[in-house]
Amino acid sequence: MALYPLLRPLIFTLDAERAHRLTIDALKLLPAGRSTLPHPRLAVEVAGLRFPNPVGLAAGFDKDAEVTGQMLGLGFGFVEAGTLTPRPQAGNPRPRLFRLAEDRAVINRFGFNNQGLAATSARLARRPRGAGIVGINVGANKDSADRIADYATGVRTMAPLADYLTINISSPNTPGLRALQDKAALDALLAAVLEARGDSGPPVFLKLAPDLEPQDIDDIAALTVGRMDALIVSNTTITRPALASRHAAEPGGLSGAPLKALALQRLRDFRAATGGAIPLIAAGGIASAEDALARVRAGASLVQIYSALVYEGPGLAARIVRGLDVLLAREGFASLAEAVGSAA
């Protein structure tokens, strides 16, 4: 991990998607690890789950749950696999993943490429339970005639295998998917998902886009409080702030450093709209302990990272965990829970 700054120039000579595949294959050679022991100051309970630390791996890195154990061994407090669709899906044509090195950003338009529920559920069934918190992110096939039914299938299939489930309705790379964030569609989706999960299933989280209007935020807050177990704020953005990279005009979802301000603002918006009545999980532009603390103080109980790993390397989660502990102590917080929403 300490060698990553030396290896990064070589890795960046490879096509971004090929480099990612090689990374997954390399990680598979490592022994599966376990989550670190709960940290006295950083351990936090969300939706009935006890997280040893609040730093998680966002969905998209390990789409097919191939290296969940290895990522837990790198210091993550939890790992989210997916997005998974009922049927295997090739995704959009290549190239579809771009590094914006000058901006410390990434643009992707994968389109939910994955091996499907059957292959991944068989893999997850072999995973020892209790080795760490693994969430499963589910979506809908691009050509599905009934996308709500696809989500219900994903929940029903993965509920026995997941510590939590995430409903991803916020990817910009499946045409029409974000329309499920509209009030009537979302109400129907949540009803179907909760019925599929049943009374004894795992917690269900909802992953949202950052590109929402104030009325959307209010509607989503009203529909999710008391029904969902947490909200993940947020996915990639279709907006384009000032970018320096030659890939700036590529279509798809933008993540990384340029998303930081928008994702933080959207987190504040959802904290205000929900009044703290539902746990929030922050994602988007988090690359340091300082970034993580800003999200916690804005209302997040957990944070997730992904794009920053491209630039900072595999030791990033452990560095954020260590740094966050130091920052909380410096600011006089005895626990992470005390800091949640302290700036709201």
C-alpha cells in the first residue's frame, strides 16, 4: 500500500476499466480479511447494525462481490457490493470509464454491468457471516418491462445474504431510472421493496442522486422517514462544474473531488428535510479524514468512498479512520455519534 504513489503513474498508463479489472484480480489473490475490531470512539450503530468504524466502500468498486473480504481487511468498516440486476447485463459500450486526473475525478457510464443475481448470490452464500458488514446494492435491468418488479426480485433474492440492502434509483447511466425518484413512482417502489423484504429481512437503504430540486427532496423525505432505514446521499452527478481534463465532456456520472461541494450541500438539505429522523450515509468527494468529519457534522452517521481510491490508493480507508479518530478527540467528541449533526 505504501508503494501506491510509485505505482500510480504506471497504472494510469492503462485503460481505466482494464486497470480496475486487474485490481480486482490482484485483490482476489489476497486472503479474505475481517472487519477490524470496533473502535471505541468510531464504532456506531445504524439501523440495528453495529459498524466498527464509519468508513465504507461505496457500490461500484466490487460489483459482483468478488473481494468483499479483502476490502474489509483493508480497514473498511463495511463494504457495499453491486449494483446487481436480476439478469446478467453487459452494460454500455466501451470506453465507459474515464480518469480526470487534473480534477481528481472520474466519469463513468457503465450502465449496471454485472453478472446478475444468481452468480453473485452463489458467491455470497459461501461467505462466512459475521466476518464484517456487507451490503448489497440492487437495481433494474435496462430492458426490463417492470423495473419495480426487478427491485423486488433483487431484494427477495439477496435478503438472506446481505447485512443490509440498498435500492439504487440514482444512477444516471440507465435511461429513465432516476424517474423512480418521482413521488408517485417512489411510493410504489418502496411499497414493493418492503413487501419483498418481509418483516424479518435486513435493513433497506435508498441511494439518491445529488441532482435534485428542493421539492424532490421534501417529497423523498416525506416518503422515506419511517419506511427506509437510511438514505445514501449521494450518487454521481450529471452536472459539470469547471473541469480541466480533456475528458470533461464525456457523458456519464461525475464523481470525485468536483462532486464534494454538491454532495455536502445535498446532505445538509436531507438533514434539514428529515429533521434527523432517518440515518444518513454520505458519499461523493470524500478523500480525507477532514472530508469525513465535515459529512458527519452535517448529519451523516456513515461515509462511503470509491473514486478517491483511484488517486490515494488502497490504504485510504485506514488513513481516514485514523485521522477521524484524531479529529474527533481534538474537537472534544467522546464518540462519533456525538458529532453526528453537530453542525446542522
